[in-house]
Amino acid sequence: MAPKSQRVLRRKNKRPKASVPPKVAKAPQADLRPTVDIILEDCDPKSFTGLEWLATSGRYVSGEQLAAAIAANPGVALPDGLRDYLWPISA
């Protein structure tokens, strides 16, 4: 058994029980969608740049989106990212 002086020290070194902090109401959080999604919503839907980003990042580009972009940009060649999306098999 430990001497009395050591037993007293052990009691003094014990920490008091931690008090539980009161629950704080959570503040409303900002929009947690990815920044790219928010930016793409503001982009022109007829822009090849936005459609190319969607295609190269593995997202779906609908036929209507592509048709609208082609109609809005007559005489402009498709970017390589969209071309690869439409024709994934290289020659």
C-alpha cells in the first residue's frame, strides 16, 4: 500500500468531471453544392465551354443541350472534349 502522502497526491491530481456544454443552435449553412455546379448554372447553356467541361468530367450531356449549343454557334468546330464524348472510339 502506498504511503499516505502519495494517496493524497493522487486525489489532488484527479480532475473534476467535465461539464457538458449546452447545446448550441446550428446556424443555417450556406449552399453546400460543389462550386463548379453553381458556376455551371450561371453559364450560358449554349456555350461549348460549359458542355465540354461536363463531358470531360464524366457528366451527362443531353442531345437537346448539344443541339442548342450547335445551333447557337454556327460554323464553330466542336471542341475536342465534346468530340471525344460523342465519338469515344478513336480511329
